[in-house]
Amino acid sequence: MTAKDVITNGINMGHMLLTTYLSDLSDADLMVRSVPGTNHIAWQLGHLIVSENKMLTDAGCRMPDLPGGFAESYTKESSSSDDAGKFHSKEQYLAWMGEQREGTMAALAATSDEDLGKAAPESMQAYAATLGEAFNMIGVHVLMHVGQFVAVRRKQGKPVTI
């Protein structure tokens, strides 16, 4: 198993859990906060899409463009909004996530094993010292947020394991 295989497995595992936990949630469910002060799933999905694009673009990878104004809609400040009209449908999030994931996997395939060991940009050094760690962070970041989905699922009376 190569480093790229391990990275790919982590990314795929995160995506599988994300889509499984979203499978029986409605668009309205995406707006539920597990407790006051936490981020609802709709904001988290947008944040994941923006983060994947930004991390790899900052690392010099070619990524698909985000819809106009999308990144600006998923800031720390926008996370407190409960206005469903400012967010999107589950299907839209999954489509945009799929586009970014295709870009991520193409960028990973185009990256040499040697380049995986090169330093990541300064903006990422706190969480990813190398380009390989930046790619790995894509899957880890999704898993971190999917863990937060469980509290919303419990609050909604949905099964935690599907």
C-alpha cells in the first residue's frame, strides 16, 4: 500500500460516512443545531467544500471553481445564521462536494510521491506540514465534522449507526 492509497482510503472513508449520515436527513434537518452555539450541518457542509478547495488551491493544485460568492457565504460570521434561505439543499451540497472531490483526486493522482513530502504552504503549517499531510487532512477534516453530525442525528431521533 502506498502513501496515496492510504490518503485515498481516508478521503473515501470520510465521504462514505458523510453520505451515509446525510442519507435520511431532510434539508430542514440540515439546519438543526445540536445545542446552542454549535454549527448546523448546512453550514458545516459549505465549510467543508470551501476548505477542501482552499487548502488544495493554496497548495498549488488546480481545483474546480466554487459558485460565485460561495466561499464568502461560509465564514465564521455566517455560521451563526439560522436563515435557511442563506443555505442550500442537501443535493446541491453533495454535487459541489463531488466536484471538489474529483478535483482533489485528480490533484492527488498528479502529485508525485516525492512531492507529497514537500512543505505545505505557510498558511497550513499548524495542521499540515507537507503536501501529503494537506491531502490527508481532507479526509480527517470530513471525519471531524461527521462526528458532529451524530449529535444532530440523536436530537432528531435518527439512528446513529446506519
